[in-house]
Amino acid sequence: MKSSMKPQYEARAKIIKAMAHPSRLFIIEELNKNERCVGELTEMVGADTSTVSKHLSVLKNAGLVTDEKRANSIYYALRCPCIMNFIGCVEDVLTAKAEDHKKIMKSCRK
């Protein structure tokens, strides 16, 4: 790898690492539907507020979400909805992997 390209790969990895938690993926999908406050997300995720706040902080530091303070609440929104294309691609990989596994299992039964 060229040393000039390393920062770009590191930046990409930071974003992917930020998404690499089931609760964070859920939060991303919910924010794709509509902006949410911490209280709403806490209830949806089923974790305590401090845990959800930490997840949101990780997503915000990676540049995936934005926040806006309104009265006594902070509302979060997905910064770039195109990230859902990546998640859709992950789903395609899971489907292909399942199909391959199904073929292997069929051949074992013969």
C-alpha cells in the first residue's frame, strides 16, 4: 500500500469500525427513517441512556450522524443516508452466503 493512501484507508476503517456493533446498526437504520432523540433511541434499543449516548458519540465522531439541541433534548439525524447502500450490500453478501450454504447442505444430503 502506498503511504499516501494510508490516511484514506484509515478514515474508511474508522467509519466501518463505528458501524460494527448491532445497536449502532439499529440506530443507523432508525435514523434513516426519521431523526430521533436519545430518549426515543434508548427505548428502542432497550439499553440504558448512557450506553445509547456512547453509541451515538461513536457514530457522531465517525461523521455518520449529526445532532441538534432543541429545548432539553438532543436530536440525532443520519448525516449521509447513502450509508444505507453499504448496509444493503452487506445484506446481499449475507444472502449470497446463505445460498452457498444451502447448496452445500443439499449436496451433503445426496
